[in-house]
Amino acid sequence: MKHIGAVQAVVTAASYDREPTAAELDAIEREMPVIVAEVELLDAQITLLDRPANELDERRMRRARNRVLAARRDLTNRAGAALAGGAA
């Protein structure tokens, strides 16, 4: 009787069974202000799903949108400054 076995090791299993690298954790940390701002915006949107918006709700939505835009702008500016060597 002939033994049949795998000729190659499994290639894809190891990529899912690993912890994030230091570079990936740094990228998440840099993007955290954007993530937090987007969560706040989503929270504001969820609260308005079942009721009409009053003046305070509209203000909360506007502020949440502005925070998201500011966080994205800051992230983009930091990335641009890093690419330009800090000369920006």
C-alpha cells in the first residue's frame, strides 16, 4: 500500500494565525482619531434613525461631520509631511 501525503506545506493557514505587526499597530494608532470621529458620527446617525432631528440633533450631526473631516485632514497632512520629509 502506498502512502499518500501532501507534497507542499499549507501556505495560507499561517497568514491568518498571526498577531498584527508593529507597523500595522502603528498604522492603526495613527488612524485612531479618524476611527473615533467616524464612530461618533455613526452614533449620531443611529440616534436619528427612529425620530426626527431637532435643533440639537442637527448640531450634533454637523459637529460629528466636522470632526471626521478635521481628523481626515490632519491624517492626510501628517502623511504628506512624512512623505515630504517634514518640509511642509
